[in-house]
Amino acid sequence: MPSVNDNFDDLLRKIEHGRDFTSASFEPVYYLVFDPSEIIQVKRLKTAWTTRLRKKNFDPHFFSMADAIRDIHGKFPLRQVWLNADAKEPFNWERTNNSLKVALEPKGEQSPSQLQLRIEDKLRELEGKPNAILIVTDLEALHPFIRVGAIEGQLYGQFKVPTVFLYPGRRTGKTRLSFLGFYPEDGNYRSVHVGG
């Protein structure tokens, strides 16, 4: 079974090949799928992978889901209400998770979520930069609020630079993924999957 490092090498080859892909419908979205038990190892490899990307003339940029979620929750207008409720019932995890999830969801059917807006901003910032690549990290922070496939679907058509999601989970087949290895399989991904 290939290591996560071997899978990263395979991912790099696919991204380099994708650069030459001229189909108008091609979205340069890739998932590096790894077992959830390897989350810490992947975080440790980030510096080495950044160096390898630069040696291949890529300009890597990072977007941390954990940092984005922490910032969204920290600035949410109901934050003080949450803290007061949590002080009264500190072990009511269901209520806490439901409250935190509200801050990450779209405000209406046609409005984007805060996470979507932040990734859109990052993608716009990188558009037109030669050899830019976006690496989305810390996907495990989405649990139990939202699945990354929903975010990818919302962003479809906006990926102008290669975007790699470091995905803790399992791959079953060509397009089916199980987030964190215990969520039900989801086959609604339009991306290229490596590993898993």
C-alpha cells in the first residue's frame, strides 16, 4: 500500500498533467485522501511538501479550515449568548454543536456560507498568479458541522488555480469518499482523488 508521501508524489504528477488540460469544463480540484490516523503525519509533512512544490515551480498557498472556523465563530454576533448558555450547561454538546453549525451555514437558499466566501476570496486572490496552487488543510475541523463535498459543490466553476484538499477519510471507488472514515460514503465529488 503506497505511503501518504508516495500518494503526494502521484498527486503532483496529476496536477502537472492537469496544467496542460484545456477542456473548459475541467476544474483543477484534487483530493489527497489519507487515513484519519495519519492526520498528524500529514501536518508534519506540510513543510516538506511545500519545499517539493516550490522545486516544481509551484507557488503554494494555504487555507486552513480550522483557522477559518475559529475566526467565524469568534466574530459571530451570538458568541456571548453561546458562552453564557455553555456556562449554564457545559455538557450539552448537541445544543453547542447545533449553535456552532448555524454560524457556518448559508443564511438563505441563495446566499453563500462564510466558509464559502472565505475560500472564494482566497481563490480570487490567487487567480492570475503564475503557478499558484491552493492547499486546503485541517478539513477535520469541519466535523460535525459540514462536509467538504458540500463546500466543493458550492464553489464549482470558481476553481481557476489547482486546489488540493488534504482529506482525512477513505476512498471507495473512483469518486466515492467517506469523510473521516465514519461518515456515509458520498459520490458527489467532481474532483480527482489520490490515495485512500
